Amino acid sequence: MQIVIDNLSLNYGDNSVFSGLSLDIVDGESLVLLGPSGCGKTSTMRCIAGLEEPSTGSITIGDRTVFSATDGINISPHRRNVGMVFQSYAVWPHKTVFENVAYSLRRQRVGGGQIRERVGRVLELVGLAEMADRGASLLSGGQMQRVALARSLVMQPSVLLLDEPLSNLDARLRERLRLELRELQLSLGLTSVYVTHDQVEAFALADRIALMQDGKILQLASPEEIYAHPATTSLASFLGVGNIFGCTVDRGGAHVADSDLIVELPASAKALSGATSVCMRPEDLTVAPLADGLHGSNTWAGHILVSSFQGASIRYRVALDAGPTLDAVAARRSGPTLRTGERVTVTCPVEAAQVLLDDGGPAPTATDLVTTGVAA
Ligand SMILES: Nc1ncnc2c1ncn2[C@@H]1O[C@H](COP(=O)(O)OP(=O)(O)OP(=O)(O)O)[C@@H](O)[C@H]1O
Ligand SMILES: [Mg+2]
């Protein structure tokens, strides 16, 4: 079910959460709203669900207008056919798993046979069929989370809204449930909007990510595109992209501020006027013993400050003689582990050096965002 949010404004008293927010969510897509705390993610979801009344704009779900400020339309939440799973999952502890999931169906006076069938089917789907008769207070956090999910799914929503549904879980369980959720979303073809401030989660779950800051969507693109081409410096650092340095750019390359480091850039980057940062991703850098020689573009001498074993890879922090400190990630099998203090070279392929625009730059238009990711 397609969702179209057009020119939405929401205020809490004098506090404007967003104004003129627009967002198209494609039928069957998993859209992730990603952004720092307080940027308006939950508020956006609550508007879609019908729990807040915006002051301007409209929301359509499928071909039905569920909210329109100008036409005075505001369909109540339970008539929007939207399922919601929130961070604080309210599971009734004194009811069984089955009864938790059956609750809304009973309220709708659905027949007993149908309830058994529908609840049975979703419990199967979320992997809780064996626990149907267990008291909900005897469940683990992850199982409770799945009860909450099952409770939404049993209503056969056309749209599923998930607001940080995994944030209370430990890292491993989160990873597993995240994959399960993605599988479920794909197999049911559900349009879903997923809110998180965890970029790893966003990358894993999204067809597209809407990056939100201060009530505005600054970039809307696939995870690959967002990771490869964050629109601005602050989005890049929010995404956890490493090795970002302030710089000035000219035909010679990026001159890193307060240092002697000059980074040679691909031709396309040199043309990007207004660029104020250069970024070199840790996974694109190669670290080698200095004894192997110092040659080629973007190869700099330095010494290892920290060498940290991470299982499949090794993370190095290298202090360059030219000033800056670079992080680099090397595959474990790519060579001998280099030791702290060892003299090394770091190489950044020219095409891997990227320049980023300052946030103060010209605001990207919606079409720029969708098609390119990098705002010109
Ligand atoms: N009921 C409310 N009354 C007044 N202000 C509110 C209310 N709910 C949210 N806000 C404010 O609106 C802004 C957006 O809040 P929202 O809950 O949408 O943020 P969020 O992106 O979901 O953040 P988080 O990641 O912390 O959950 C914040 O500045 C918040 O303080
Ligand atoms: Mg929130």
C-alpha cells in the first residue's frame, strides 16, 4: 500500500516538530526513518497512524485520504488499517501468548474458529507456535517483542509501523530478529515504516532510508547510495563514516586543514565547489610496512598508534607524518599483523577519496535527493 505524505506540519504547543514534510513510500517497500534523537521520527509515525493531528497537509494510504487539513478529513487510528509496534511493547503479562495475540480479534467479535486459525498462523510466522499457551510474563524480551509483532500482524494491516521495536534487546537477539523481520516484510509484501537511530539496523532493513534531522528529510535513497554518498558532512559523521577531515579543495586536491596532508581527488570531486571535508573510508585504505617503499598517489608515511584485532579484520590507527590520524581496516588474511609503533605507509586510492559538502551549502531539492544522493 503506497503512503503519500504531503506538506505535513506538526506542532506541540509552540514547538514546531516539522513543517512542510513530504514523503512518498512505495507500495511494498521497507522505508527506514533514521535520525538522531528528537528529530521527529516518532512524530512522523504517529501522524501516519492517526495519533497526532497535523496542522497542514495530507496523508493518503493506498487510494484513501486518511488525513487532510484543508478538507477536514481525519480518519481515526483503528480505521486506518495500520499496525504498530512500539519500543515499549505492552504485552499483558497475565494473559497467555495466544490470548495476547487474539485480544483485538475478540474485541472485533471475530468467531472462535477464525481466531484460532489466524492467531495460529501468525504465531507460526513469528516462531512462537510452541509457546501459545505460555504466560506472557514467562517470556524473554525477544519473545515478548515477537508477541507484540504478532499482535499487529494478526490484524492483517496494509501498513506496518515499527518504532524502534528492537531497542530493548541484546545485540545478538537484535541481529537475529532484524533478519527475521526483513524476511517477514519481504514475504508478506508489507509496506513498512521502521524507525531507528541505529544506522546498522537501518542499513540491514531498508529498501530506502530517509535521513532525518531537525524535522527535515535531508536525504532519501537506498542504503548503498546513502553509505557511498552521504549528502553532507554531518550526515556522514552521523552514519559513522570514518576519517572525515576539514579541508579546502583546489585543482591540486584536498588540503587537509592544519596539516601538510594533500589528498589527490578524482576529477568529479575537484569540480564540487563548496566542499569542505574530505573523507577516506577505513575499508578503502591499505596499510603496509614502510620498508616496502613509498610510491604512487595518495601514499603517506606514518606509524601505527593502535592495532586492534577484530576477528575477521584488523583495525589500525595510523598517525601520518603529515599530521592527521587515519583509521584503516584490513582483512585478517591480507598480510601479517602490523605492530604498534611500526613504521608504515597508508594508501588511499584516488577514486576512493570523497569530498563532502558543508551543511550550510545549498539545500538539495527532493529530486536531487532521490536520484543522486549527493546534493549539488
Ligand atoms: N507530546 C509531546 N509534547 C511536546 N513535545 C513533544 C511531544 N512529543 C515529542 N515532542 C517533541 O517533538 C520533537 C520530536 O520528537 P519525536 O518523539 O518525534 O523524536 P524522535 O525522532 O522519535 O526521537 P527519539 O529517537 O529520541 O525517539 C522533540 O523535540 C520532542 O521533544
Ligand atoms: Mg522516537
